[in-house]
Amino acid sequence: MHTHLIDPDLAPLVTGPDGPPHLAVERIDETTAMITLRGKPYRTIDDRCWSPQRRIADMDRDGIAVHVLSPIPVTFCYDTPVGAAADFARAQNEFSARLVTDDPDRFAALGTVPLQDPDVATHELRRIMSHPGFLGIEIGAQVAGIELADPSLDEFFCVAAELNALVLVHPVDQDLYQRITGLGLGFGLGMPVETAIAAAALLTGDTMRRRPGVRYCLAHGGGALPAVLGRVDKGAHIGGMPIDSPDLPSQLARQMCCDSIAYDHDTLLHAVHTFGDAHVFYGSDYPFPAMPGHPESTLGGLPLPLRDDIAGNNIRRLVDIARSATVL
């Protein structure tokens, strides 16, 4: 479910006549490139991010039948003018569409949309969901400071539900708290906390009721949400919600799902307990250093029915992909 790609020839996102592009991909050689953000190096990447041949070779090595391709979160660019961001999103989606069209048995995709303008984002969502092989979208855990639970995004998410689009919520480095990143804990703590804040905001108040049927999928095993959900429940109870209410955050969380990138079995099983056996999908974060390793490092030792569900059955049920896949 959770892999990343980018077009090495993606046109830069230019936001004005002066200064460097907001975001660009600069080739170093045939197999290496540099992503730059506001003219500064952001991340060195290699051809696993764009070469289907290289990717498929790795998939075959690891026994993975299908990759669901999704953008690199730094490319969401919600803080840029919507016109430029819309063109940038469309170009990324077209690259994903080419890979899926060329090899539909090995690839599916999640697209990207310029959520800083919900109307424009809705138009792009409808467009990509009409393309075979697109399962939904990947979005950030906030939109330039606006929570995903904000009513201004209700219409967009209702359209996502109408289209049966999966919504993968993935935190963005640039949104993390400076206190956390200053301690060197952006990856280890900042991202899980960012996801938990976004999810908790969705689960409290009346957001889930306003947007019935939205299929939220939380990256990285749901982040810190499973660990703090009992406390979120207690806060709701202190605020007057009956402890047996169907609107208790832990009950509503059963409508969400997550990937399996938790890095240890206890944490993964906690996510399974939080979201349900049928709502956890295998994810790898390919091709970045955050990859947990060989699929057996995640799946090994799990009860066989749960292993089979996480490895592929759950995502097939959700998006109705007919595959003979071992792992998706």
C-alpha cells in the first residue's frame, strides 16, 4: 500500500519570476537525482523512484506482486499558489498513470491533489479516479495549517467517499514541530505525532458524521494514535460523552485503516486491535531508508489468517482488485 515514486523529469514547481523553484528534481546521472526544496537539497534519490524495471526486480526478489505507487509527501506543496500546484499535481499523476497503464498487473496508484483549493482538488480527484488503476489519493496530515477535520474540506471528502477513493494520510516533514525536529526526532516521533493529531481531530467532534463513508488510511501503523486513543476516549468522556457511545473516538477509529509500518510486532498488533483485523494493509515505504526490511520482518510470526489479511486480502477486499498476489 505505501510506496513512493517521482518522475525524474518532472518540471519544477515555479512560484514566481525570481529565485529558485519551490520544488525541483535535478538529475545527477542516469540512476541518481536530487530533490531540491526552495533551492536547497532535500533528498538524494535513485532510480528505484522512477524505473519500473528496477522496482519490479526488487518486488520479485521480495515476493511482492503489486506496488501501490504514491507521491513523495514533500511534493504536496500546499503552501504554494493553487495554479502552479495544480499543474504540478497533474504532472505527477500523469507519471503514475503511465506506469500503471504500462503494467497494470504490477502497479496501482494513489494520486495527489492541490488541497489548498478544495474545488480544484475535487476536480483533479474526479479526473484521476476515472483512470483505471487509481485507488485513491495520498494527502498530508494538514493543509498549510488547516486541519483535515476543517469543514472547508467537507465537500472534497464527501466526493472522495462518493468515488470510493482511499485516502492515505501521510505526514510531511515541513509540518513537524520545531521542538521535535530540533531534537533530531522528526522521523521517530514527529511523524507519528503529526498523524495522531490529524486522526484525533477527525475522530472528535462531528467530522465523521459530516463525512460518512470516507476511507481514511493512516500511514505508519496509524502513527501514535493507537497508543493515545484510550486517553482521547477519556477526554471525550470527561467532556460528557457516555463511555458506551458509538461516537467514542475508539469506536469511530474502527472505520479507519492503516498500513503495517510499525517496526515491531507489539506495535503492529496494537494497530490491529485499534483498527480491526480487516483494516491493516502491508506497507513498505519503498524505496526509502524507512523500509522495515524484507516482508518477513513484518509478517513473520503473525497468526496465518492475520498474516494473509495484512499481506493482501484486506486491500483486495477494500478496493476490489482481482489479484493472485502474495503481498500488496
